[in-house]
Amino acid sequence: EAMAPSGSPPVQPYAHAETDLSFDTDSQGLLDLEGPGTPPRSTRTLRDPNRGECAGRSWLLSLAVFAVFALLAATTLVVVNWRSSQVANEWASGGKDLILQDEDVDATAPVVVVDEEKLKRQAASQAAWQARARAAAAAAAAAAAAAARAAAERAAHEAFLRGRWDQMGINRWQADHNCSVQMNSVDFYTESAGLLTVPNVPTAAHCQKLCTDHADCAAFTWGEA
């Protein structure tokens, strides 16, 4: 009051616990967050500049996860094919040495005995190894597809929530104001959890934790309250 210009009305202290916390709905059924202390719309910005950056980071993370899994699957397939061709060449070169032609037979030379059981065991072991490698490659490809699909669904959900917040007219200043100043039993609207009652902890850190837990305002950067 001492700093107010002469002739102007005295500055009222900012309401805290006495703030009216009731939320009404408008004609479209959305929450009407216009309340005491809300500045006129001409002084507010309906879009937070950090939203685009957050969405970009989400898409970059999705692409990075997909690239890692795709690279793993491709590397596994290359190793399997290379090892298969290598073993086939070894078997081909070794088999020629075991084939005895009539003109090559020396009566004084020892008889070469081919261990067919050993060859069968080697072939079975190689086939089992190839089957395991192919199964691992298929599992890696499936995991890559699932990770990419989950990341895309999360990005779409976040974009949907940001659109809903724009429809409701919520911006960064209003969210900070409602969360930090009107914290006494605020009904904080979330798209995924319905109405959530926030306990009486008027701190910006609690607002940040609320948004982190429910992923409803991940696109907002909370200022100091």
C-alpha cells in the first residue's frame, strides 16, 4: 500500500487459502478455469513455446529406439548368413578329401574310415545353432517393432493431450497459478485419470511430480511459484 501511487486503490494482498477453488464447465462441457486472479486473455499466451521442443524430442527418441533394434536385427542376420556359408565351404572342402577314387587307392596305404556319426552330430549341432540365431533375430525384430509402436502411441497420446489443453484454454501461467496458488483441494483435470484431488501442498515441485506421474502436462515447463 505504501508503494501504490497517490489516488489509486490500495493493492490487495494475493489470496491464497481463501481462493475460490470451484471449477465450472462451459457450454461444451469443458472445465472453465477462469477464476480469481486470472489475468485478461489479452495478456496470456495460449501456446507454450516448449511444447514443440518436447514433441520433437519424443519423436527423436522413438526413431533412435527403432534404429537400435533394427541395427541389432540386421547384424544378427548378417552373422548367421556368414557363418552358414563358412560352415558349408568347410564341409565341401572336407568332403572332397574323404572321397576315394579307384585310381587313388593304394593297397599299402591305411584304410580311411569316415566317422558318419560324428558328421551327423556336427550337422545337427550346426542346424540347432542356426535355428537359435534365426529365433534371436526374429525376437529382436519383433522387439524393435513393438518399441516403435509404443513410442508412436505415446507421442500420439501426448499430442492429443496438448490439443485438449489448448481447447480448455490452459496455458503455462494458468497451470502454474492454479497448481501452486490454489493448491487447497484443487480438482486438477486430467484426460487419462479424470478428476484428481491434489493434497494441500502448495509447491511447484508437487505440481511437477503430479504432471510426471500422470503424463498430462509433460509438454509444460513449470516455472517457480
